[in-house]
Amino acid sequence: MCYLRILSNKIIYMKNIKFFTLKKAHCVIALCVLLCIATVCATYFTVKATVSPKAVHTIVIDAGHGGKDGGAVGKTTDVTESFLNLQYSLALKAICEEYGFKVVLTRSDMNGLYSPFASNKKRSEMEKRKEIINKAKPDMVVSIHMNSFPNSSTRGAHVFYADGSESGKQLADSVQEILFKNIENSHKTAKVGDYYILNCSQSPSILVECGFLSNPEEELLLQEEEYINKFCYNIFCGMLLYFKMA
Ligand SMILES: [Zn+2]
């Protein structure tokens, strides 16, 4: 009897040992799994925080003209500058937002920015643009225009900045450099331009004349969707170059 009892106790003891050994093994495995999950999560969020674009930059994109002021007009297709300016601004906005930039547009449709009651509509419009820019406190202002010239052979993209603005010049040089490399017929150097929009704020500001509507070939090219996206992507690359993010 006594022997059997001892044997029985031994079996129970062995079972307990096995049970506790198994429980301990389970705990170790669970701990390892948790550690692995924590490591993976930490790595994921660290990489995400590094790679994900943050809305650190606010950009004002200004589509020139609008409303009754159509700007330049194409010679062969009658396309208006105000329409194309908006198309380019919307394309540039989409690219900027894709990369995490916050974008403020001065206008997002074909309406003019002037007050309908203003006697001087041009002045009213420019004051509205200035108001939008100063409210946004942007890191840069990019104004989009199309050019026109009596000599129809003149063509190519040109970037302008305000005289005396060092940051404006740096931004204009960066964008012009990228356009010159990748967009055919673009000019090599940015120029000083006496435009109201370039002096609305202390933010680095440029005015991009994307091309000449007075040149029949460029007039058609400027309207091609693929060209619009390519052109705007290159403006964006120039912006990145300025931000030293490229
Ligand atoms: Zn214009």
C-alpha cells in the first residue's frame, strides 16, 4: 500500500513538474511572440515616421487671372491663359499633396477673385490674392502664368522672382534649373520680374511663365495633359531642391 501511495505521489509530482514545465515554456513562447510583435510595430512606426511625408510645408499656388480677365489667348485654339493657369495649378496641387504638402489655392475655379462691386477689378483681385497669401503664411508662393509675345517664334518656360528677394531668387533658380534640364526650350536662368504677386509677403515667391500661347506649337503642347503633369512635376522637383529635400 505504502509503496503504491509513494508511486502515486511520484506520478502526481511528475505530472505537476511536466505541467509547470509546459506552462513555463508557453510563457516563454508567448513572451517571445510579444517581443517580436513589439519589435515589428516599433520598426514599422519608426520607418513610417521617417518615410511618411509630413505637412511641414505650406504652399500657396496662385492661378493667375480669372473671371473676366482671361489673360493671354491662344492664336489657334483660343484657349485662355486663365483656364490653363488653373489646370496647371490643380495638377501642381495634386502632386504637392501627394507628397504631404499643405496647399492653399488662391482660386480653384474660373471665377475672378475681384469683388463684383469693385471699380478697379485688377486692384481688388490682387488685394484678395495678397489677403489669401498672408492668411496662409506659406513657406513659398508659386504663381502660374502663360506668356505671350508679338514674335510667335519666342517660346519656353521662364521663372521670375522679386528684385532683392534672396529666398525668392534661390527658389526661382532651383525651379528654373530643373525646368531647364527636363523641359525642352526652357530658359537657363531665372529673371527678376516686377509683379505684384511677388511682393505680397516675406515668403519666397516665384512666378512661372510656363510657355508662350503666341507660339502655335507651344500653345498645343501646353494643353496636353501629359505635358501639364510632367511640367508640374518638374516645378515640384525644383521646389524640393529649394527645400533641400531632393
Ligand atoms: Zn498672366
